[in-house]
Amino acid sequence: MAGGASAAGVLLLVVCGTICDCDDYDLIADWGAARLNFLRRYLPYDHGVPGGRWLTC
């Protein structure tokens, strides 16, 4: 996937962000950036989380 984001990484980010009541991609991306250490327990996220603009593509 573009930008170094894996499908599994995007899926984990979107599912977790949605569970935490983020209702658009910008909020999900912000949530992921704030909780990157949590997400890295499960996947490496070597390049961080994708931004909201990238998620809408």
C-alpha cells in the first residue's frame, strides 16, 4: 500500500479508532497518532499512522 501503510495496519487503526468513537478519518488519524505506542504493541507502524487524507483514498 502507498506510504508504507499495510492493510493490516490500516484495518487495526480504523477499527480501534471507530470503537473509541472517532466518526471520521481525520479523527481516526489523530487518535492513532496520539496512541501510536498502543498500536505498536500489535503492528510495527514503522512510518507512523496514515493521515486522514490518505485514509479517504
